[in-house]
Amino acid sequence: MLEQLFASLRRAGILKSQRGVRGGYSFARPADEVTLLDVVECVDGAIVGALDRAPSPVDEIWQEMCETLSQRLSAITIAQVVEREIQASGTMMFHI
């Protein structure tokens, strides 16, 4: 299951894989260029979808909620998630 998830993220250009002793997965782009929206839409598909019929009032509300969620997820990068996790854990990070 996890391998399928990583394969999807690799095909989408979010991850890259390396075989061998030092093999594994890493981000194909810098973490500050990969948004949560990139990851969510790769795994679950588009959040905001077009309707093939006239939208009802409930559809319009749902569409607005999806657009808001999309905007928020596109504003948060993987690097920001990591930084928040570091801050929440109280772990100090030293850069040399």
C-alpha cells in the first residue's frame, strides 16, 4: 500500500526514487516548492471538480468550501509542515 502511494507521488513528479544500498525516496523538488495541495490531489484527485449539471444551492456551498480548502492547501508547503512539527516537538535544529 505504501509502495503504491510512493509510486503515485513519483509519477506525479513529487518524489524521486533511487535504487541500491543508499536507495529510497526523496522529494524531486525542494520541500518549499511542494504544497499540500500537490500531495492531496495526487493521492485523492482534484478537490474542486466541475459539475455536469446546474448546481443546487448545496452544490454551490460545497464548491465554495472546496475552493477555500484548495486555496489553503496550496498556501502550505512541505517545508512549512516540517518547521511546524519541529516547533511543536520542541526539538532544536542546528544548521552548519
